[in-house]
Amino acid sequence: MIAGGSAGLGLVIARTFLSADYHIVIVGRDPGRLNLAAEQLRSSGGSGVTVLCGDMSERDQADGIAGKIADQLGRLDVLVNCIGASDRGLVEKLTAEQIHRLVQQNVIATLHCSQASLPLLIQSGGTVVNIGSLAGKVTARYLGGYNVAKHALTGLTGQMRMLLAVGHAFPGLGDWLLLKFTSSPDPPSPRKH
Ligand SMILES: NC(=O)c1ccc[n+]([C@@H]2O[C@H](COP(=O)([O-])OP(=O)(O)OC[C@H]3O[C@@H](n4cnc5c(N)ncnc54)[C@H](OP(=O)(O)O)[C@@H]3O)[C@@H](O)[C@H]2O)c1
């Protein structure tokens, strides 16, 4: 499952998993954008594409998506949390509403997708990949509320790694785990179409 798989980096990640023979599920809010992305993915040669629509900043909708994956596909091996939004601006103009919106997109959506998917991931011994940013590791000028939100995501990811590993789910920071994933001698078994 690629949360945020209908555009940008998420779509690239979706294509990569598809070409590695995974059945992929792409998730986003806009059905038109999702269907267009699915068409592009299928035309590049993969048929195992499922489209699920929902706003992952709402916990009940994340639960609904996980429920559909359980019903339709029966298992979940990898969750890629790629929902996020960037920002630009000066600290003196940063508003609470701006931070709230960015935290919803960059942190809460990841929290909801992970919590909703956890039972399936524990069952499969699966993997969570949270897509972070350099803005979650170092601070930079003019990034508006993006530094705040991505640092919060780094904190959440660290907690997930420490607390959930015992349940056989292994969350990590995006770039690091993606590398481990593609070069691992023992990756999770791909689901065939
Ligand atoms: N682009 C970069 O240069 C860059 C650099 C470092 C890190 N990142 C990180 O990579 C991630 C993806 O960035 P991007 O630039 O590729 O983003 P993007 O092009 O804006 O794509 C965001 C994706 O998330 C979906 N989405 C957004 N909010 C959602 C919600 N509440 N519920 C469900 N789906 C939602 C969007 O579809 P809908 O709008 O239809 O919902 C879309 O599929 C972000 O976390 C970003 O911080 C990006």
C-alpha cells in the first residue's frame, strides 16, 4: 500500500513496487487523480493495481482502507507512508492553522495509516516505510511550518521503530529503509497478481 501513491514520489514508488511484481494499492483523496495514476501504472506493464480512495487525516477512513485491503487482498506486506505537504515562509508569519494543516498531512495521516494497517502488518511480518525529509533532520531557513511537521514525523517514526519492532513490524525513516528494502537478502515475500 502506497498512501499518497497517486502523484509525485508516491507514484514513482508505486511504479517501482509494481515492476518488482508486487500487487500494489494506491491511496489518495481525489478519485480522478487515482484512476489516472492507475491507468499510467497499468500502461507501463503492471496489472496488479488496486485504487482506494480516502482522506487519511481521518482515522475512520484509514480504518476503512485497511478493511478493504483485508477483504479484497487478504494481506498487506508493505505500507509506504508518502502523504505529505511542503511549505515555504517566514517564522514571523507562520500561523497555528498552517502548522495544524501541515501536521495533519505529514504526521497524522502517517499515524492513522500505520495504526489502521498494523494488525495486517503484524500478521504478515511486514514493513512500514515513512517518507521523511531532510527538513526532519536539520533546520533550514524559509521553510514555513515544514520543519516543524517533518521533525514531528521523525519523532513519530523513532517511536514506531522502538515500540512496534517487537510486534514484527519494522518502521524506519524512508530513505534508509527503502535502501535496506531493495538490497536486503531477505525481503518480505512479494504478493503475486
Ligand atoms: N517532492 C520533494 O522534493 C520531496 C522531498 C523530500 C520529501 N518529500 C516528501 O515526500 C512525500 C511526497 O511528496 P510529493 O512532493 O511527492 O507530494 P505530492 O506530489 O503532493 O503527492 C502527495 C500525494 O499524497 C496524496 N494525499 C495528500 N493528502 C492526503 C490525505 N490527507 N489523504 C490521502 N492522500 C493524500 C495526494 O493525493 P490527493 O491530493 O488526491 O489526496 C498525492 O497522491 C511528502 O511526505 C514529502 O514531504 C518530498
